[in-house]
Amino acid sequence: MALVGEDEDRIRVDEILRRLELNYPGSEQDLCELNFTSAFQLLVATVLSAQCTDKVVNKVTSSLFARYPDAYYLAHAEIGDVESIVKPTGFYHNKAKNIVDLSGRLISSYGGEVPKDIDDLTKLPGVGRKTANVVLPIAFRIPGLAVDTHVKRLSRRLGLTQSSDPLKVEEDLCSKVEPSEWARLSLRLILHGRRVCSARAPECSQCFLEDLCPSKDTYLSGSVLKSP
């Protein structure tokens, strides 16, 4: 039998999820702010999005995909040209090398197509678990929950996890919703982190989750503390 406290927390968590869905409706594709027309383009855009805003990535990929629309084109690109295009995203030497190399790997191992398996995806240059968990549900409707800095921060602030380890955060969040909802939960937390619950100055007084958030007093009081 569940304890009263456990029941109350389950009700609180369910209400958090309900309000997130109400305020950020739509499918995985609707909630993703990256521009793409194929699984390959989503993969490349997600690799480029590390330590960069989606707005900048979209501007870069507009030029990149006009010149190199698929793995075959990008695999044979001059690395210097790719670097010059992706430079605004930061860490451009590594990012350019990774997207050219992963394009070559897609051709040599997967017929130029993006694999639909997380183990295969994470073997590609520059592709970690977070990137794979963005691509799988959005491109292929395969369940996945990406944990980025926003997801980790909001999950801790909202009491959805006590961990700072991405794998444990992923596990805790996945236990709270059906697999079909994993990606949408992640994407909604990302959007809320960008728009309301920022790292340094969360707008708690404007937040539709304020009454459900165990961290609100820390920020409403004006305390300057390290972000959880």
C-alpha cells in the first residue's frame, strides 16, 4: 500500500505533467525547434546544437543543407568549407569533423541512412546518448528521453529526481510517463527551461508550475544560490 506522502507526490507529479502538456501542446515534431527535412538533417542539427542555441543552429543548417543535403554530399565535403559554415555554433573544428565523419560512417555501414538503434547511433562520431534520444523519437517514433542541461535542471528543481547523473535522471523521468510520452516530456521541459525556468534567473512569479515547485522559495526570496 502506498503511503499518504507517496500518493500526494504522485498527484503533484501528475499535475506537473498535465500543465506542461497544456502549455506546450503538440507532437515531438511540433515541440522540436530545430529545422530539418530528414532523419539525417535532424541528426546533424542535433550534433551542432551542443553548447549552442537552436536559433543559431537553424541559421547555420539553412546554408549547410543547401550545399550538403544528405550523407553522400557531406561525406565528400571539404572540411575547411564545412568548418566555415558551422563556425557560429562553436567548437566548430570538432563539430565539422564529426558531421563529415559520421556521414562517411552512415554510407559505409548503413547505406547512407540513419540507424534506428541507440547502440548503432551512439557509435557514430559526435553522437552521444542525448543526441540519439532526440533523433529516435522525432525521426522514427521510437521512444527516447533526452537529458540535456535544461531537463536535468528542471527535473531537480521540480523534485522529479534527486540525481544529477544524466542516466539516473533519464531513468527517473521515464518511470513517470508511458514510453510514448518520454520525448514530449523531455521537449516540454527544454522549452520551459528556455522560456521560464532559466538557470540563473527563473521567472517563478510567472511560472504556471510555481505552486507545485519545491524550489520556488529559493528563487522568489531573491537568494543567489548555485542552480540545482
